Amino acid sequence: MTKYLDVRRDGGTATVVIDRPPANAVDPALIEEFLAVIPPLAADASVRCLVIRGTGRFFVAGADIAVMRDLSVANHVKMRRWVEVQRLLERAPKPVIAAMNGHALGGGAELSLACDLRVLASSATIGFPETSLGLFPGAGGSQRLPRLLGPHRAKRLMIDGARLSAAEALDLGLVDVVADDDDFDRVVAAHAEDLAARPTTTIGLLKRIVEAGYDLPLDDALELEWQAVLELIQTQDAAEGLQAFLDKRPPRFTGR
């Protein structure tokens, strides 16, 4: 039984809705709910796209400051499990959308970095304001943001603690899509439907080898790629995609 998360299914899309008023701030209870909810969705072959979104004016406002004020190691070990949530999304063998319906700050921005597609509402902001609290983005942000934007640009964003407008975030490459507020749900649903129709097994393999090969010497990474190709050519989706091309028809992928 979840308190702060609501899972909604629509065809091949599963949407996890964060509802922890007033700002969807992260606390240990929310983290534990995520850790319970995400694995079965990631393992469910009928779920072909995962969407994470918030409610109201916020996607996720970041960590609950009342909780963070307890500077004990024990407390921060519990909060550190937010990184485990991100790893589950990053390693999910299917596409994951961060549907940022509202402001994505601190831990919310960090969560979005673990997703495959980032959609931000036009009125929302995104940023890493932790330095204003004497902290830094210590739940994945200090490592993922430099990998996305390069170390210098990422350091400037984190040091300044600026909240970027949707247009600024899009220009920087921090988000992939900006959607008008009134059209946000439709845009997210369209992207989810498109991704759910794609070859899920192929996408899962692609995600896995990009991450695993990123820091390897090139020859080792190419061997990893080859092993994934051998796995890929045994899938039904690979056969279907090639046959559909020859038949001059749209492919019907099943994720198998």
C-alpha cells in the first residue's frame, strides 16, 4: 500500500505519480515507496514505457529540509537511498520519461538526470540550489550533471545554484522537450505512446551497453557491444524489424 505514489496504467505505459503535498519533497518514506514500486514495473514485460511525474506546481522540490536538518550519518544514509531509486530508473530495461509537470529542484533535478527523456512544463523551473543551504547536489547530481553538460558548465550551475527557466534548460541541453502547460499531458502521452511502440528489449540492451561501456577502453567497450549484438539478434523484435522493412510495412514490436 503506497501513501505518496500512485501507479496508473494506460496500455503499455505505466505512470508513477508523486503526490506528497505541498511540494513533493523527498523523505525516507517516499524513497522506500519508490524502491518497492519501481522493480516490479521494470520487470513487467507488459510495461513498455515508464513515466515519472509529480502533482500540482512541483515535480519534486528536492529533499525535505526538515529531514535534512538532522545531520547525523544515520539519517543521511537513509536519504542516500535516493541514489538507488535513480539507479533503478537508469537500469530499467525500457525507456523512462521524467514528466516534469512543475518545478524540479535539487533531488528532483537529480531524479530527472537518471531518465531517458526529460520533458519540462513551460512554466516550470529546474536547478540545483543546494549551495544556498551550504550543501551540494550529493544524490547523483555532482556526478551525472558533468557527464551530461561537461564539468565546467556543470560546476557553474551547481556553484551558482541558479533556477533555470524551461527555455534556458532546453537551450543548455538539460531537458529534451519543453511543453506548454495546457498541452503538457498530451505531449507526455504522445512521447510515451511512441516509446512504448518501440523495441523495448533493444532499448534495454542499448541503455545497458552505453552505461557499461562509457568508461571502458575502446576495445573492451567494443567487445561489450559485440556480446550485446549476439544477444540482440536472438530477439523477436530484431527479426520483426528487419522483416517489416523488407515487407514495406510498419513493424509490430512486442519487447521480446
